[in-house]
Amino acid sequence: MNQAWWSTFIAPATWRLRWEDRLSPGLHEADIVVLGSRKPEEIPLTWIQPGTTVLNCSHDFLSGKCLHIGNMVSSGRRWLREQQHRRWRLHCLKLQPLSPVPSDIEISRGQTPKAVDVLAKEIGLLADEIEIYGKSKAKVRLSVLERLKNQADGKYVLVAGITPTPLGEGKSTVTIGLVQALTAHLNVNSFACLRQPSQGPTFGVKGGAAGGGYAQVIPMEEFNLHLTGDIHAITAANNLLAAAIDTRILHENTQTDKALYNRLVPLVNGVREFSEIQLARLKKLGINKTDPSTLTEEEVSKFARLDINPSTITWQRVLDTNDRFLRKITIGQGNTEKGYFRQAQFDIAVASEIMAVLALTDSLADMKARLGRMVVASDKSGQPVTAEDLGVTGALTVLMKDAIKPNLMQTLEGTPVFVHAGPFANIAHGNSSVLADKIALKLVGEEGFVVTEAGFGADIGMEKFFNIKCRASGLVPNVVVLVATVRALKMHGGGPSVSKLHYVKTELNGCCNLQKQIQIAQLFGVPVVVALNVFKTDTRAEIDLVCELAKRAGAFDAVPCYHWSVGGKGSVDLARAVREAASKRSQFQFLYDVQVRSIVDKIRTIAQAVYGAKDIELSPEAQAKIDRYTKQGFGNLPICMAKTHLSLSHEPDKKGVPRDFILPISDVRASIGAGFIYPLVGTMSTMPGLPTRPCFYDIDLDTETEQVKGLF
Amino acid sequence: MNQAWWSTFIAPATWRLRWEDRLSPGLHEADIVVLGSRKPEEIPLTWIQPGTTVLNCSHDFLSGKCLHIGNMVSSGRRWLREQQHRRWRLHCLKLQPLSPVPSDIEISRGQTPKAVDVLAKEIGLLADEIEIYGKSKAKVRLSVLERLKNQADGKYVLVAGITPTPLGEGKSTVTIGLVQALTAHLNVNSFACLRQPSQGPTFGVKGGAAGGGYAQVIPMEEFNLHLTGDIHAITAANNLLAAAIDTRILHENTQTDKALYNRLVPLVNGVREFSEIQLARLKKLGINKTDPSTLTEEEVSKFARLDINPSTITWQRVLDTNDRFLRKITIGQGNTEKGYFRQAQFDIAVASEIMAVLALTDSLADMKARLGRMVVASDKSGQPVTAEDLGVTGALTVLMKDAIKPNLMQTLEGTPVFVHAGPFANIAHGNSSVLADKIALKLVGEEGFVVTEAGFGADIGMEKFFNIKCRASGLVPNVVVLVATVRALKMHGGGPSVSKLHYVKTELNGCCNLQKQIQIAQLFGVPVVVALNVFKTDTRAEIDLVCELAKRAGAFDAVPCYHWSVGGKGSVDLARAVREAASKRSQFQFLYDVQVRSIVDKIRTIAQAVYGAKDIELSPEAQAKIDRYTKQGFGNLPICMAKTHLSLSHEPDKKGVPRDFILPISDVRASIGAGFIYPLVGTMSTMPGLPTRPCFYDIDLDTETEQVKGLF
């Protein structure tokens, strides 16, 4: 249908129009209103909701009856569904910043969020594309990607940081401040994509993770607690697989081939049948049969026995709780387990490979395939045993079917945020989900911006973002925002170890770390804008010096930011700089070719080009694992380094830009479903603990007002 | 304001009215429409949504201006908010039953549920009283109880059963069939209140738990998986408390009094302050001070040390997974735990005391108090140590703040269902939540019915419903529906052990079990209607005989039910019988006085009066625990027997009505927060396992249609 037959516009807040025809069947109320006249003001007045899309077509055309109104409406609707590149008419929430800045939860509580369905509509989501969870959270269905598949993507901005202090330098806060500036102050479509935090640290030492000050996701307690249950779903799926492994070993150890087979393929109403996943296993084993009664004894044994070698099990149980007593445990000590106890451990839930799968997948079918591919152990002949072999792929997918949908929330200024996936940055890639970024890039439209955050310093989070996440997604980043603080630069310059509210001034020769991180981003061909997160103790001279040094090191621009104390308007300069940097053509390239280079070669490339190491040194164990993974056919996966984030080197106390060090690789592991090999540089704890005075001492609920207290 | 000034009515589906005045500020769209005329038909037409409440008042009255329309509207609104005793205009979903009856998930998928906000409105919930989770689930806020506090309760019906076979006799199915009959066929307001099933068995042997055949809660996969995350919240809260216990012991063992105190009450910006929960602890310890610097050395030690005796810890970790290898484990074997390993276990999440608290609480403040009261261990002097002592009450409450709101879903015929709480019936009381029942009783109005289900046979589930749940809630039950099957009665009559699809006919002298269970209900003064859940293999003569024998044993009525094969219309006779029984005045009484009788005496009363035991026999351990709990001041709690559900006695294979047995009490435990003492009659497993071929082999997700397959 010819578009020229009508025009569309958005009903402004000041208008009250009467509609000629309102579409009810199958169409969400007031999604579209059709006018049969050129001049809306000629039409008798009644209410139209501001923000409604209006299709205006000529009255002559309508009365000419050359097209039935219903057809026109349905064509119009289709046309509208495929068009998204408009500037949002977003109702932004006003901020009235106080000084001194109140606590995060007080600021969050002081702002009333928009109803999430209103926000969803404002950014062009259709009613059938969202699933509301309470008043302020919604899941977004993946069908939106199909609807908008012809829509050009927006600009893709990564927020990374310099090597941080243990307190962090405010990457989340910069991410949120930047989108607040872009959308609420420069009227540019933008989306922030954040990771969901683990609930463990929320009750331990860390408190909330929704940004801070006047740059936050609200309601911050919803962000920090449960959200829509994605991490709980991961816990359930992870632990079902763990239970399946040990139970299977027990049953194989205590039953004959025949008994096992009779139980695995039982006689039901006189008929024996393979389930679909069992047929897939037969195929994998090269047994080309579908009738259970025709298997030879040898085939029965091959089918029924996974022959898992318990000492090779790499799949751990998980909890989303900081429980240090589960770091090393012995399981299976009950009489019912007949002596098959073994040593095991619990990790924090976000360290589950399933979290990394969720973060890297791009569709339901892909997620299912990745879940099935996850390797949990080797069998006694050294072959990998997968979730698929255990028959649990479908069940894991069912448990994860809602978790795959990104969660929509909003900033303090009412701009949209996706919160989705939070893979543990110590042993996984530490970036939010590919799917959230992909959907957001469509929703903002070609002129819009998606700002996503990488965990830890740029040497870790950004490197993994480029080499792992962008490789999985196929998305091309346009700009890197590199967050720095004067506090951290002083530490790199030889200042004393930082304590929460105390540091001394030293020369800013720690800028070497900033310069090095800028150069790392440039390795990938992406322009860098340095965001200096300003603290009230920073002097003008310090701020100017850092910005000057950053530009000299090759940054496209470097600007001080004040979003923490005043919200988006404190980051307008940053937003302008990012917009300008994004207007350049991206020269993005990967650091290594994943197919051609060997595992060792890839590790060495990262160590030398990114960290500045002289070379790497593999332990015998690491070398053996590399040989095994290569033999098993996993040599062509990208590398996910598990290294301290507190130094460019493997030693946390080596600040600045360490040189001439040899990077020791103590062990190598594999997340085959997620799709990477992860070398361990030193020991990585995968289960945090609680301190003597955990922050839960301050957390409380006012049972009258239902307000949460003590989250910060 | 005088109500006579207006009348209210519901706009029928065929009407299109124009409204004179529409209330927007603060009022949900179309909650109320006010007409300024006596005759609606005189008013120019536009749309009014069917089901809208219309306030009609005289035009003369309005033009007389004796009352401002705004005031009238707001009074009218208040009046309406407080009135609920109208008959719902529920849009019921039509059923077209097939023969043979398809699988549960096929039936569930064949029906499109109403949008849950539509259902909520139909049953009189206001827009601000629900929180929608996806399309078909909503949480209901507790504020509705305050709004409707003057509304008389509906009739309260308990569904219990005879001593079941291991396959169950269909109590959930009867519960749902009964409400479908009441509301969809007899046009009586009714609500079903069900437990949320544990996800562990869903992937193990059991499959779904949403009813069956044409009497189900839909969508059944939403019911069975995650729901709105309540069990996940319980898992998180339970395990935070568990982690706090072990970490505290470690920190106390490795730090001096002073170091502990300095960490518990740290210097922040030069100031030391107690948190609220620490002030509460000081008060409990009798230390009347608020300035941390003024405590004596002895007081510091008392405050800082809980001195938990590790061998007395009763608080276990939980997972919602069938993981038998966690039944007995050793924790704390990592070097970081410095040798403080100990033996522990994981239970299935629904066995957590927090689940029992959720099921028995009646408000947020009460839940917080119960969570704080939970006893986790004794200290070295034998005093109970609580969650409150560990400083975690507020955090637990915050984690549970959404779980406390009942979950609204619907039956296959579109009638309302609450799904809320599912305490493990083996060691807890096995009944759905007090709050769901209370809210439902208000929503159905005085003439309506709330049908709630008790776990296991009447000797267990019903006894606990009366003595524990009704005692906690203060609610008075009107009718007991006792579910029986010919299959189970044959087993009680000496038929062979039942296997899934095979049993032989024997005489129905197993009716003795039914007669005994009827008599148990009569002990509590509540009339019994027997619901015979008919299977296609049952003969007319068998059905008649069971009904006849039931009535002779004192049942108010006994009727065969066919809801499984045809939906609500197959249970209309049952619904009529229940309605008639409910018209009698309830003579409800507890079995024992909880304050006056000792723990032993209460246990003996249940054993003798309910189970028919000759006496009880306490192990020395049980006696010691009873002495301890009595000394600790817990002697006045009700009793929650942990006994096999497969026999009236403690021996599962003693069918019918066992006599002359001595009930052995092997141990006694306490759930102080939930508010009961639970004697163990034999060993109770609190962690199920997976079979060799778990049902997850059949569970799958179609990644194109997003449909779940293989749940049954």
C-alpha cells in the first residue's frame, strides 16, 4: 500500500481530538487512531490520549470508498509496526537535586516511576510485546526483533573503565547519567543496558548496584532484589543439571545395563518408546535405530551408560547467597547414597555457565542448543559429557524460557533501561545480554544510542566485550566511554591504598593507566571518549590535567561529568562528545582470529597486546587442559581471561602500567555452551562470603508503608 | 451520605451508554460511571465497557446542586469500595470436553485464559490492588483486606481426603471441579485456594499439580514453574539465614570480643552507632544503653557473642530441586573456613520454616515478627538463638515482601483461583495460606464460597488445618469435602498394592477408612460431604454402595463427581450438596486447648482421637526435646504431627483402620516462627531424589511456538 495516502503524527499533550474510527479487535486501545479528515481541529472534540499515533488521511479518499477503511487500518497498522525510527515523545521525569546529595534509596524513593506499560508504549513497543511484572518492570518478548528486523540499528556505545580501586569508579552511574543526558536533555532516543546484580553481595558488603546519586535505575530495590526472577531461574536450571549428574552416576553404579535400560525406556501400556532426546542420543552414538527392542546388548550398554568419571566433573551447584561454608563440601554422605560421596562446591549463581549462556544467546533456539552443548564432565574414555547426554536440555530450556526476555525498567529521569543477565566477571565475560542490546538498538532507531556497560577495567571487561560478546552478536561498537576518577589515577600514581573516604593528593602520574587503557581500546579501532567522574574533592586543575593528558594519549575527547550530584544535565557535555565520536565511521576489528590461532596463541596475544606482559607461562595442568580441549574440538573458541581486575598484571598491587611481567596461567577451563575457554590467572574465588557485620544489619522493611530501608 | 440518593447497577454487555461525568483523578478508568439522569436510554450513546459499575442518581437531585458532583462521586466511590457482596458478572470460559480426555497440558493449552486484569476486575478487585505478572498471573495486595474489613466472609469449605494410595485421590481436581461447578454452572461466587507445588518433583516423578483433566488451573505450566517467584524468595531468605549462622560462628571463633565488637559497631565518620536491630538485641539482653562507648567489657562480650552451639543447629539450607546427594553433607572444608567444618544437609525449599511462616501469617508485621522469632539453634547455655539475634529479620522480610501477596490465576472455566504457599506436608502443616483464604472470603461475599485444600488424608491435612491453620487465622470452616476413590477403598479393603494402571476388584470393605475419616471430621463439629471421584472403571453398584455407606457413617451427603472428564458441570451435584451443608450453622471446635494441655498430652490426644492409637511412646530423645521446649517456654504451641500419609497409623502398609497400635515418637522439633512443635513419627525425608528416568526426559520447549511439552 502506498504510504503517501496518509500521514502520521503523534497527538500532543495539548490536543483533544475526536476519533472517527477506533480500532478495537486485536489492537491495543488507542494504539492508532484514524482520522477521516485533513484538519483535526474541524473534528468535534472528545478525548484522545497524548502520545497516541494518529493516521490522518484525506476525507475525499475515504468517501471515495476506493479502499475499505478496515483494510486501510490493517495496512496502516502493519506499516506502523515496521516503522520505529521516530523520535520518542518521552515524558521525562523532572529532577530536583538536593545538596548534600541524599542516600541512593532516598533519591530513588523520592521519584515516582512511570507505569512501565506507559514507558513501553512511549518507546514504540506494542502491547503484545511486553509482559508486565508489577508496576515498574516488564519483560520484552523477542518477537520485537522479528517485527523490526528491517530497522537500522542505533549507535552502540560501550562504557568501560580504567583499572579501578576496590570501590569501583562509577561505570554504572556514568552509563545511566549518559542516557539521562541524551534523552532527557538532548532529546535523543537512548537506552541503557545493564547487568542484573547478584543478590548475594546486596546483603553482604556491596549494597545496591543500580547506579548512584541522581543517576540511578528506579525503583532501586526492585532492581536489586529478585527483579523478575531470572537469576532464580538460572539457579533452578543449574541445580537440576547438577542433581542429574550425581543421581545418574549413582544409578549407573548400582544397576545392571539391562535394569538401567528398562528404567530409561520403560514399558508403558505394553509399549516401549524412546523420547526425542533419547533418539538424539542414539544418533550421536551412531546407533541408527528407533525401536527399543532391536538394540544389541552392546548398544544397550552404550546407550544406558554415560560412564561419567566423577573426578572430572566441572559442573558445580550454585546459590545466589554469599555462603563461604559451601566453597568446599562433601556431598552424598547419606546412607541412601551408598557410599558414593565426593568433594564438590557451590558457586554464586551468577558464576553459572547458564548465566553466560543467557548473556550470549540471540534466540530461544540458540539458547536451547547452547544449554544442550554445555560440558559437565568427561567420561571414562575422556570424551566430553554434555547436558544433552543427560537428557535435560528441554527441561533447562523450559526453566529459562522467561529469563531470556530482557527486563525493562527506567532511570530517575524516566528514560528506558534494560536489565538483563549478569555473568560473573571473574570467570565469565561480565557483560549484559546480547539480546537486550539488540532489541534496544532497534528501538532507539538509526539516530539513537544504546549505552552498555562492561565489567571491571577496560583490559578485562572491554576486551571480553569486543572479542567474545561482539563476536557472538555480530554487533559493531561505535564508541568507547572510558570512565576515570582522580582518586583512582592518584592510586596508580603511587598514592596510598585507598580507603573509603580518605586519600591524599599526589601527582597525577597515575594517568599512565588511563593512557594505556585508551590505547587498548584503540587496538580495536574504536574511538574513545574519556568520562571523568568528578568527586567534590577534585580540583579544577586536576580535572583539566586529566582531560588534557587523555586527549594527548589519543582520546577523541575527555570531559568531566557531574550526573551523580545533578542527574543527566551534569553529563550533557559527555553526551555531546559521544554523539560526535559516534558520527565517525567505526573501524572495529577483533584482536585475534578465533579459528586460525591456537588456544595458547590467543592467550599470549591478549597477555601481550592488552596487558603488556612479556610472555605467558603455562602450568603443566593448564597445558594438559589445553591439549584436551584442543583434542575435543574446542580449540576454535574465543578466550575469556580470569584475571584480577585491580591491576593490568596478575598481581593486584601492581598499579599504574606494570611492565616486563610473565603472566602465569595456573589452569584452563571451558564453558562450551557459553562458547569460550577460560584460563585462570591465579586463583579466582567463585563464592563470596559475608563480613562480620553484613549490610543486612541495616536492611529493613517498614511494615506500614512497605518501604525498604537500608539499601544503598 | 445517604445511600438512597442513588442506585448502582452493572452495565450489561449489550449496553452502550454515554457517560455524563467520568472520573479520572486517582480513579482507574471506567471503575465508576455516574449518570445524571434516571433513564440511561435517554442519554446519547457512546461506549461504556460492559461490567462497569454505574452510579445512577436523579437529574433533579443533581441540578438542585445540593451537593457538588465531585463530592458525590468521591462518596460514591468510597461507598462502592466498601461494598463487595454482589454476584459477580463473570465471563466464564466455555469447555468442549473431548473423549477420550487428552493430556493435561493439551487441555490447558486448548483454552485461552482471560487477561488476569479482566478477571481481577470481575471479582471486585481495584486496579491499585493488583500487580500483574505476565498475562495470566497477578499478585493481590493485602490492602484489599483493609478496604473490605466490614464485609462479611463467605462460606469456608475444606477439601480433604481418605487415606490415599501413593497416586493420590484427586483432591486438587475436586477442589477445582467444585469451584467450576459453583461459579460457572450455579452462578455462585466462589474461589479455589491452592498450594504452590514444589518445582523439584515437577522434574522428578510427579509432573504438574494444577489439577487434571477438565478441572485445572491454567496455564498449567505457569502454575508449575516459577509462578511469581515465591518459592525462590523463600530459598533466598532461608539460605541467607543459614549463611549468617555459619559465618557468625566462624567470626566468633576467630576474633576477640573487642575485635568482634569493633566490627559489629564500626566507627563511621568518627561515630559509632547501633543499628535498630542491635538496639533490640541490647534490650533483649537487659542492657539499657544506646551509646556504644558505654558498654562494660562483660556487656560487650554478651552483645558480640551469640555463642551458638554448632551441634544444636536445626536450620538447614534449602533448594527447590530433588537433589538426594545433598541429604547429608559436610560443609566448611575450604582452607578459608579454618577447620570449622560440620555436618549439615539441604532440604527441599518448601520444607523451610519460612514457607510455613508464609502460610500462617496474616500481615506483613506479623510475618516480620514470626521471621524474627524463628529459632535456629541453642547457645552454649541452652538458650534459643533466633533470626533476630543474628540481625537478619529485616533482610528476610525484605526478601519476602512480595511473596506475602497471594497469586491470582484462573480455572479452565475462567473462575478465580489463589495459589499461595505450599508448606511441606511431611514436617509442616501442608495447607495453603491464611492470607489467600482471608482475601478470597471477602471477595466472594457473604453468599459466596471459598474452597481450600488440605494435604494428604484427613487424619493429617485436615487435622492440621483445624488445629493449626484455623487457630492461627481465627476462621471458622463450614463444610468438609472428603474425597474418596473406589480404587483407594479397595486398597483399604485388602486389595493388592496399587500400580498406576492396574488394580483388581475386591469387596468395598475398605469403606471403613472412609467412615473413620468422616468421624474424624465430626470430632471438630463440621459437616462432611463425601465427593466420590469417579474413574471410568468404577461400576454403578460400587458408586452407589460407597455413597450409601458414607451417609450411614454420618456424612451430610455423598455424591459422585465427573469434573475430570467434563469439567464443572460434572460436579454440579457436589456443589449443590456443599451449598446445602454450608447453610447449617457450623459447630466448629478445636480438638485440644493449646494453652492448658502439655506437649505430651496434645500429642496423645491426636494419636488417640484422630489416628485411633492405643497410646504413644516417646523415645528418650523426644522426651528430652519436649522438656527443653517446655523449659524454653514453647509448651503452649499447637502440634504438627510428621507421620506417613499412607496409613492412619505410623506403618504405611497398615491399610483400612488399624487398631491397638502404639504410636512411636522418635524425635520432636520446633518451628517457633511458624508456631508449632512437630513430633516425628518415624523418619521423614525432607529431600526427594530423582528416579533413573526423571520426567525431564519428556519436558521440552518448542522454540518456534514457545510451547512447553511433556508436563502432565
